[in-house]
Amino acid sequence: KVDSAVLASIACEGESPAKMYGRRPMGYGRQRQVQRMDPEASRAMMRQLAELPPLTTAVYRGGTYVARKFPVTTFLYAFGMVLMLFASGLTVSEQAHEEYAELLESSQAESAALEAAEQRHAMASRDYHQSRGFLGFGCDERCQQYKAKEEKYNRQLQEARKAQYAALSEAKSKVGVFSMYAVQEARDLFWRTFAAGKGFAKRSSMWDLLFMGIGSMGRDEGMMSFILRFAFQVLINFTMGLVGALVAFVWYLWGLVKSYQPDPATAVAAFFVFAVAATSMVVTTLLGLYGAVAVPVYSMARAVGQNMRIEGGEGAQR
């Protein structure tokens, strides 16, 4: 035990008893260091906020700056958006249309064979996996028989897929990669991958909202701070989802282009045009999402600057 006289002498010398004996005072861990901004820096920031132009002027200045700084990128973006909104593909001749329809109808046999092969392989794969040992580590004689059956049906499935691809490719070669059929198929592929990317972003945002809500229960956080934090997390999720969707579309695009049997130069040109159109659509969507968050923040910052300017003017008049 510490003598009270010793504590009194320490207090008189200006030393804290808790500091002298290595103990933190009560509530030390809950104290937060508040950093105050330099007055000169604060005034400079307020002047910058007061000088912010109107929203339309800021958007116009930003757009013109990007267009002058990156003219090629701006042209490709505008070109891609025009294609995405208005391009529907070249109209094929009546003879090409009839040949395409005839070959497409004749490929129904290959499609039916593929469907039957998929069903046989699915059943064989199910039997094989059910016959395996505990956690799939063992395979007895009965399991080996199912495995051989599954491998045989898998080879048949691959052959059926090749046969169907060849039949469809022969039909597509009659209309060309820039035809309305190819453009529509490319659009369908893009919107499927785009929907998958949006689905990923929505699911991620739902889980983020749940865990962010749980994490903020023990913190002193305002509603506006929580909304802004969640909005930025949503932007990150949609950026990852839509960029991933674009990568998936480009990955599958070459197979789609090759199925129309174009010459190498036409294939490269079609791949480039379809990829530019898809990229422009993804960029437009992301710009809209970022703008939906940036516009309210910019408007509030400009309103704060205008209020500070008005208050400063009234103070100077007084």
C-alpha cells in the first residue's frame, strides 16, 4: 500500500499518482484526440467552397476538359454509345435469310442430340458421385463402373456439342458477323453478363448494409455519415460487378464472333466494335451511379460556401 503522505507530496510536486505508478486514469481509453484544423487552412477551404461554380457549369467544364485532354477516348466513347443505342445490324438479303433459316432448322437434330447427351451425362455423373466413398475419397469396383460410364457419356457430350456448334456455325456463316442476327446475339450476351454483374453488386450491398449496421451499433456515428459510407460501398460493389461483367462479356465475345466464320480482318473489326459498345455502356452506367452520389455532395458543399460568403459579407458590413 502507498502511504497517503507520499501521495500528497507527489500531488504537490505536480505529478499524477496514476502516472507515477504506471496506471492510466479512468476513462483514458475512451478519450478521443480531437485534431483542430489550422485557422488559415480552414479559411482557405471556405474560400474554395464559396468559389465553386454552379453544377451545370462544373459539369460542362469537366466534360470539355476531358474531351480536349483525351480526344480519342472521347470519340470511342461517343461512338460506342451511338452503336449501343441505335445500331441494329445489317439487313441480310432474302436469299441469305432463306439459307440461314433452312440450315438453322436442319440443326435442330444436332440440338436434340445435344440435349439427350446432356441428360445422359447428368444422370451418369449423379450415379458416379453418389457411389463414391465417404467425402469422395474412396471408389470401389461398383464406383469404377459408374466412373467409366460417366467418362463415356462425357465424351459423347463433347462430340454432340461440337456437332451442334458446327451446324449452327454453318447457318450463321450465311448472314455474316455484322448482320442483325449477330448484333442481336451480341446484345443478348452483353445484357446477360450485365444482369449477372448487377446481381453480384446488389447481393454484396445487402450484406454490407447488414454488417455495417451491426458494426455501427456500438459507435457514435450520425445518420448522414452512415449513409455516405454505405453509398460509397455501393459504388465500389457496382464498380466491381459491372467491370467483372464487362470482362466476362469480352471473354465470351470472341467465341461468338468466330461462330459466324468471318475472315480474320472482319473478325477483329467486329470484336473491337462490340467491345467498344459494351465498354461505353458500362462507363455510362458507372458515371450515372457516381453522379447520383456526387451531385448531392457537391450541392451541399456549394451551399455551405455560399452561406459562408453571405455571413462574411454581413459581418464586414457591420
